[in-house]
Amino acid sequence: MGRLAKQHEETELVVVGAGLAGVCAAIAAARRGIRVTLIEKESSPGGMAAGLRHRFMCGLFTNSASAPRKYLNRGLTEEVCRQVSSRKAPVKMGKVWLLPYDPDRLMIVLHALLTRERNIQVSYGSKVISCSLQAGSIQSVQYSCFGKLCQFNAAVFIDAGVGILLDKCKAFIPLDPLKRQMSGFAVEMDGVPWDDDLSFRVPYVLYQAVQREALPLYARWTVVMPCAEKGRLYLKLSLPAMGGLPLAGQTAMAIVRILRQKISAFSSAKIVWQAPDVFSRDVDRLDGRYVFKDNDLLVGKKFSDAVVKGSWPMEFWDLKRGPQYRYLNGDHYELPLRSLRANKVFNLFSAGRSVSAEPGAQASLRVGGLCLATGEAAGNAAVDYLKNASVTE
């Protein structure tokens, strides 16, 4: 799991969040000789990709007519994906190319990658409480770890999670809670013989239930897909942005009751696993030196300081209209380094869902493949910041 962090210690870089972005940020910096502390509120890495047991990695390839042979972003993105997937080639779903992967394998791979890096120490079960600023720079973060108050002093910081560090140092773009995308939740069910017709029948049955007000509107956007294990399937739910775990559990049970009543294949079905939490697609985003715009994505804009390439469409999960897709015009867009660096806090960077972007653009940048890429880019940018600072000193 990586070298465990002590309660009080000096480090060079603190990364908050051990999802795909945070793990890549930590590894990229550590491989360049920087001492890194990785803070994660859960007991293991993987974030949303592991917590929701996703089956497909999105945002890795261009939306070409034929199967793409190369990853848009190489480096750690390709390294991780080649280890978590048994397939060498992606599969097409609609207009996009996806890489199937095993979520259990993802956990193993991320653990192994962190463990190999001697420059990384990990503090699991930790939640950021506050940070100390001086002269426009973060000096330290204070966090709770299994009930104990801890602190890390560092020269540079990366928020690769849900924006909690951005919030603590007031370096975020205010977002209207009523305009946030729906959050995600998932359950696995046993005792359901998979039939391809279920991918059509389940949404139709849920649509009918919503129409007669037996289920809330957002239940209509539930997605069903088979699991690798025979006789099991996966239900991916979407919930109001402010909905918590109790609402998620209640909604899942209501959906299962309807499916048992209306589809014979579900008559003996039971929930055998559920996500440990509700995961936000939308989080507070960095007030960056450049806010990546929706139109930048749609026109496939390129930048002189580009650090990441993307081709995934704007995938915005609207509470009333469900998933809304807008595709870019061209092969790919580029994300500038300025969108990873804070505008007013000199030594703060972001990666993953919290990069500096407008809502539609963030709805593309938040997917797994781009979290991997922005994480590596932020880790490298943090190292460059440290080296430039040491030169000027």
C-alpha cells in the first residue's frame, strides 16, 4: 500500500486524493526524485473508478472510425491501462472507444505501483481539515488520521480529489449546487441470468415506473450491464448531486422491487454488493491561471503549453434530461498547463475532476483516462515548480 505516513513529517509534495489522478501525480513526482505524501480518506486507492467498480476506462483514444492503435496520452496512462486490462485493443460503444478492465485488478495494480516507489508515503483513512497559508503559498495541511490530528509541511501541493484542499485555501470557482451533474452509485446483483435484451427492458420498465410516479425521475437514468461473474449484473444509478448514501440505498431497493415485479429474470435477484459511498461527478474546480472553456473543447483548441490531449465528448449528467453528449469538432483538444495551476496560490496544482474548467469541459476531463493523464501532468508540473524555486533561491 506504499510506505505509511507518520503523524508529523516534512515532505516536498503533498497530494490529496488517491484516485486515478492522485496516484499518477504521486508516482510521476516520485520517479523524478521528489519525496511525496499521498493523503486519502478511504482505506485503499482507486477513487471513483474502484468505488463504483467501473468496467470501462474512458477518454483514452480518439473517436476514429477504425480502432485506434495508440493512446492519446502515453506515459503513466498507458502503463496503468496495459496492466489493468486483458485486452490489447479497445471496443467501440456508440461513437467512442473504451478499454474494458477488471476493477479488482485495478486495485491490485495501483497498490503495486505505489508500493514500488520508495519516495511515496501514504496516509489512508485521512481527511484534510485545514491548511496554513503565508504570502500566497500553502505552508502545511492539517488532517485527521484515525482520530489523530496530523500535519504535513511541504513546498508544493496537488488537489487530485474532490476539491477539499481548494476549498480550504479558497482557490476554487464557486459552483451553483443546483447546476451540478448527478452523482453516481452502483450495486451488483446475483441470481439474474444475463440476456442482452435486459439492456433495453430494464430502462423501459424503469421509465414506466417513473411515469406512474412509482420511482423518482432520476431512476430513469439507471444503466444495467453484465458482470464478469456468471449470473451477476451491475446497476449504475444516478442521483441528485446533493443526495447521500441513505437516498442511494433507498433508491436502489425501490428499483430492485420494481424489477422483481416486472421482469421474470429478476424474480430471485438479490443485491450482493453496493458502492461504499455516493461519488460526485461534479466537484469544486480550481480557480486556475486559465479556465478551460467549453468552446475550447468543442473546436479542438490547441495550446503552446499543452500537457494533456483529450477526445472524450462533454458527458453531462443532467438531473431532468439525463446524460447529454456534445462531441468536439476534430481529432482532439489540448489542455494547457495553466489549467492545472492555481491563479492566486503559488504552490497549488490540481488534477482530475478539479482542474480549472467550465462545466461542460469538466464533463469530459473528469473521465478515467483523462484523470490518469492530468494526474501525471500535475505531478510533473509540481516537480518543475520545485526545481525552479530551488534555482531562484
